Amino acid sequence: MSEKTTIYDIAKALNITAATVSRALNNNPKISQSTRKLVLETANKMNYKQNKLALALRSGKSNNVGVIVPRINTNFFASVIRGIEEELHPEGYQVIICQTHEDENREIENINTLLNAQVDGILMSISNLPDENNHYIERVIQKNIPLIFFDRKKEIKNVSSVTIDDYMASYQTTQHLLEQGCDKIAYFSGDRSLEIYEDRYRGYEQALLDNNISINKDYIINIKSNVVEGRDAVEKLLALENPPNAIFSTSDFAALGAIQKLKEHGIKIPEDFCVFGFGNEPFTKFMELSISSVDQSPLEMGKTAAQVFLEKINNKENKKSEIQVVLMPKLLIRQSSTRIASI
């Protein structure tokens, strides 16, 4: 058929009412099994496709869940998405993935698009959305749609979250570098207006203070998560009158760039200089010089975020409650930061 089949076409073919067809298609208990079977068979023959959006509007349930991430071309976010899908697919949910590319306007567009699609919930890792735009988040809450932050979050009432203990991850990493004899540790920071990067900085800072080492502001460099930024940052550090002897990078990609540039300068790793990354990207363990990194347990994070959504959607009492899950970080100590073998 060239035109889209409607329930009226099915009703006409079977000489029954459109209301009966609609009830049969939606498994209404008032319709007999024989009638329902006949309607379904006829609908299939006539290539009838239900309007999922209209169905969602009527039932209040679309079985779709939106996932918003900064980007999908990293192992971390790809693994989180995998974890979410592995939990939700057996429960009958499909996942709609949106990327912000760290653009607050795209993030707002993503939220509006998912709300218009009548999703049953939104799981998101936020970009740097200014506080004055929090009303877009509030709109989700007002619609009584479960919202769960993962990895990156904001402190907003009635919003649940699944994160790792970023403060402890950073504290333990800095402590490890100190134990390796590194007393001048540079720090590659992400955007500290995001809570996770502020928490990581506080962990780095506190570990130094606890070891009676003052903070050298020249050693703290804000970077984006890419190789080029890591290379450029090392050039700045080596130009200092008193350069560092270690780098703790909140990005594995920047850590890789740092190692490349250090090698170009003839600096031996880890003998002369230690490097520690964050994220446990797959390349870190396969390099000729394996790179130490913090594992964020992305698969577990995705599964847990999905479980929080299911708990909220299946339990009306929990729908507006805050569920905060904090996963413990894992330090994967490899060649790039190992001067002294552990006993």
C-alpha cells in the first residue's frame, strides 16, 4: 500500500469498530483472544505500524530511556553506555544516545528532544551547564521523569547520581607518586567548575599538604582531554626554573601526550620522571611503556545508573527520592609511575 495503514483501514477490512481494533492492539482485557488474534494478523498483513509516540502519550510509558554524554568516542563513555544497555534491554527498554560535545546549547537541545520524545527517564553526564540554565534540569524533574547523573554531576535536589570517589582517587594517586620519590608533582586539571575536577584537585592538594609539601601554582595546568594539550603542557613545565619530576593528569590522552614530549626531550620514564593518568583508556596498558591510570569502573557505573533508574521507575515512593551511589576508584599502577617496586 502506498498510504500508511490506519486502525480505520483494519476496522473496515474486518467490519468492526476502530475502537475495537485499538483495544485489541493494546491488549485490552475486554477483547477476546480470538478477536485480538484476528486483528493482529490483519494488521500484520496490511503492514500496520503503531504510532509509538501516540502510544506513549496515552499510556504514559514509551520504554525509551535517554542517555546524554559529552562524547561517545572514548572507552569510558562507550563502556558506560554498554553497561546501561545491558541492564535496561532485558527490561524492555531501548536507549537513545545524545552527545553534547561539551556544548551547553547542545545539551539543552538534547534535553528538550528527549522530553519531546516522551522518554521514561534520562541518564546524563553533564557538560559545564551554567547554574542559570538549571531550569532545564528542573523541567525534567517537574515532569516527574527520573533523572540520574553519572560521572559528572551537579548538586540538584531530587536528582540521583552514580560517581566514583574522585577525591580519594586523586589523593591516593598523589600519595603513590610521593612514595615513588616524586616531590615536585605537576597536575593537569580539567574544568574545575565541574564538581569531579574540583574534587580531584582537592585530593591532589590535600595529599601534598599532608606530606608537608607546599602547592606550586606553576605546576597546575588546565587542559582539555587530548594528546596535543598534554604535549604543550610539558613544554611549559620544562621551561620553568624549577621543573617538576612527575605529572598527575586527569586525562589519559593528555598523559600520553606528556610522555611523548618527555621522551623527545630525552627524559627517562619512570627513572627521571613519573606520569600517572586517569580513565584507564585501553591504550594505557598496551603501550611499550604502560601508563599508570585510575580505573573509573565505567561498566559498573553504567549498570548501577540503570539500576537506579529501574528502582525509581518501578517504585513510586522512590521516584522523587535522591539515590547517591559512590563507587571506589581503582589505581592501576604500571611502568610509567613505578620507580620502587612494592614489597
